[in-house]
Amino acid sequence: ATMISRGKELIRICPSDSSKLEYSTDSGHNWFTRFNGNSNVGQFSDLLENGKEILGTTSKGLFYATDGGTTGFYERGKQEVVAVNQDFDFKN
């Protein structure tokens, strides 16, 4: 899927740049950047809501996030963060 529902949010692959993810809290009327993309992750092609994780199939492999993609993505099978969201505001 290119869009998933997670709690009160919709999360989608950005239609104009598939390296980015966007979210909406108002049923898709307004969209905001959730993940700005990273060369380690590549281009998203599919998203799946998997309990506490979001799984993303990309041009570089299978990645997951445990916080909806807010702080970064991990490559499946590895422990370290491979892509940190540079615009994440840790004060929120």
C-alpha cells in the first residue's frame, strides 16, 4: 500500500518524492512531512502497518520504524539506525 492508517494518523508515501513519507491527522485534508528521506533507505514502494512497527519496502531493502517513522528507520536484520530524520524536533 502507498498509504496506511495508524491510530489517528494516515501515513503515505509522498506522491511527488517517493523517498519521503507524509502524515495527516485530518483525514488527508492536510499533509506534513514525517520522514525526509535518506540515501541509505532509498525510494519507498510499499508500506505496511505491523502492530507497533511500520514496515517499508524500498529500493534498498526492507526497513522498519517503531515510532511511525518520526525519528528514523532501521534496516530489517540490523540493530543500528540507518536513517535518522534530520528535521525531527526532539523538543516535542
